[in-house]
Amino acid sequence: MKRRFLLVNSMIGLAFLAGSCGGEEPVDEVNEIVQDTVFAEDQFAALFEESPEVDYHLPSPLQVASIFKKSGLDYNAGSTNLTDNADNYTDKLKQKLNFGVYSADMAYCVMNDQSNEGRKFLTVITDLSEEIGMEAVFENKDLMDRFDANLEDKDSIEILMIDIHERTEMYLEDNDMQNEAAIHFAGAWTEGMYLGVYDFEKNPGKEGVGAQITEQMSILNNIIKGLKDPKNDGTDLGWLILDMEEIQAAFDEFDSVIAFEADENASELELTDEEYSSLGELVKALREKIIAV
Amino acid sequence: MKRGFILLFVFGFAILFAQTAANLTEFKENIANQKVEAKDALKPYRFDGSKITYFNFKTYKQTKEVEIYLFNNTDYRFSFNGKSLPNDVTVEIYDKDKTQSNRILLKSFSGIQGENIVVESSELNDTYKNKKSNATRLKRVFVNYQIPGIPGAQNKTPTMKERAAVVLVMGYKN
């Protein structure tokens, strides 16, 4: 503020001095310079922008898929979003959300040794990245070439997915677009939860998968917080935030959750069948909205 | 004449702005390199993402907090790179966020300035179980950067002397 005050005053002084030397329209020029300086000062301050006081790290889609896999989740053909839908996502929000959905689907396929299916999702993600201004992440086709060269090598494909995640992270940061990561992640989280719920309903009794569905709920509050970033204003996120808040509120009101939170010594949260069913219905309804064309 | 003064001023401001922008660009490029170094220190764990915490040293103490999830008994590594710190900070890791008075301090270290330090979740879990009876595992941790006050720091109009960042890279055991 002190620097801005000095700069603005110096300029006004200079401009008046200049005006007294026979110039024209000094007042307009002073206003113009003051406006330019304020703008430049704002840009200057932005260069020294600080991280929020409280921040968080969300897990990558690959880690989420890996954790579900370790928890006993099986591959269910036909449970992922149809790749044909991608062309019909014409608004930016749907494109960003489904960029996340397809990222989760790709991770799910790769973790379950379905590389050929995974390749289809890489193609769709690449196409969507162009629509949402992130084509630089996938440029030069090197990722696709690497994928093709390593179709039979799961480890290499996983490393390639890590590269994609890292490139995406770097691109969003370099272009001051980190706020959009929450939108991608909202899609990826919903799809990951849906795939877990799908498997859990088809194969009841998989305690590990059920426990993982519960554990993934811990992320939701921070996703909602990320979606509410003021930089996301102007994106039609209201319905998504409301649906996610509804899921969070329903979860928080489950008797099992209330009892768990009240018991300082409780170690693992386990929902009842009814609670799993209720949570599953909410997740499925949200996923349906996100992937609808 | 008038236009000459105006041009002179605008030119002067542009130089100041460009110099600062150039310094900050270099600062960011250094961070990219530090991220690579921090990522290398995770091996053989799988990279899961990074969180770069930017701040400006001020005349008073500050705290920045980062929440990290630990899932399903997975082993994690956290690689902290402090090579963009003009002054040292203290890193504290807790089981709960800073609003909770009963939170447990799991690890605290300083001397991160100019260094890359790796912390493993197994170590944090052991401390957690030792300090809290009946505890089985951590489900999340809260990293607090305790940033000391620096006499003479420019609070309102920071310069490169005050500009700082800690690069934190997370990885998990596959």
C-alpha cells in the first residue's frame, strides 16, 4: 500500500509537472496513468501471492484405484462410463468433470490389467483435454506411443499414468488453474466411489471394499471446499456442490458415523447395510447426473 | 515534454516490474527443479502429487497447514524440499488440524532450509500408536509449517528477500 501510495503520488506529480510544460488534457492523462499504475500494482502483488493458510492434498486417481484394488475390488466390465459419450459433452463443466471420470476409469482398467480398455480412455482424455484448454499436457502424442509400446507391461503403464498426473498438475499450476483440479477431482472421486459401490453391490460381503468406500468419504469435504474456490465462480457448479453436500450431510447423520465420531477410542468406521445402500444410491444418482449427455 | 516524463515514468515502472517478474520466474524454475529432486527422494515409492506452499516471511510468526490423507494401511513417504527458503522454518506433523487442542505432535524438525528431508508414514504411525492408547493407524496427517517472524521484513510489499516456498512431494508404496 505504501509503495502504491508513493507511486501514484509520484506519477500525479510528474503528470502535473508535465502538464505545466504545455501538454494537453492533463487530468485525463493523470487518470489514465493512475489506473495503469493500480493495475500494474495489482499484478505486482499477484507475483507474491501466498498459499492459503489451510490447504490439502487430494490423492491421484491411480492411488485411489490402487487402494480399491488392494481392498479386494474386482474388475466389472461395462461399469465404466461409455467412451462414446465423450463427444456429446459440449459444455465446459461436463467436459472437465468427465475428464476426471475417464481418468478414474483409465486407472481402474490399468490396475485391473485391462490395458486395451485403458487405451480407449487415454484417447478420450486426450480429446477432452483439447476441449478444456489442456492439450499441452498430451501434446506430441508421446504418451499414446508409450502406452502402445507398453500395453503388456502394467508397471510401465502405471508409470505413464503418473507422468500424465504430474504433467496435469504442473500445467494447472503454471497456468494458475489449480482451482480446476477440484472439478476434475470431483468427477474422478464420484467415478471411483461408483465403481466401488458397483462392485460392493454385486459382491456383498467384501468388507475391504466397503471399508474403502467409507474411507474415501473423508475426502469429500475438501472437494466441496475446492469447488467453492472463488476462482470457480462463473462455472455452473451449484448443482454439483449441492449434491455433494447432500451426500456429506447424509453420511454425517448415519448412526454409525455419529457413534464413531463420539468414541475417541474407535479405530475403524463400519456402516450398516442400510447405510451402505443409502450412500450407494446417492453416489449413483450423482454419477448419473455427471455422465448424462 | 509531458509525454517524455510520462514515458520515463512508465519505462521506470516497467523495468522494476520486469526485474521482479524475472526474479520470480527464476524462483519458479528453481522450484520445478526442487520438485524433481524431492520426487527422486521418494523412490521406489510411487509419486502421487505435490503441494507447494508459497509464503512471504513477515515480521510476525505465521503457520501454514497442509492436510494429507493416508489410506488403507498404505505406506507413504513425504519429501520436503526447503531449497527455496531464505530462512529456516519448523515442520510439525500432527494427527489433527490446528483448531484441535488435543492433537498429537507426531514429528517436528527444523533445518530444512537448503535441504531435502524425507519422512515416512510408518514412523508417524509408530509415534501415534505410542502416544495414543488403542490407536490403530493414522488416516490423515496435518503438516504445519511454523514460519518465524523476521525483523525488518516487508510485510505489505514483500521483496525477493521475503519470498519463500516449501516443496512437498507425496508418494506411496505400491
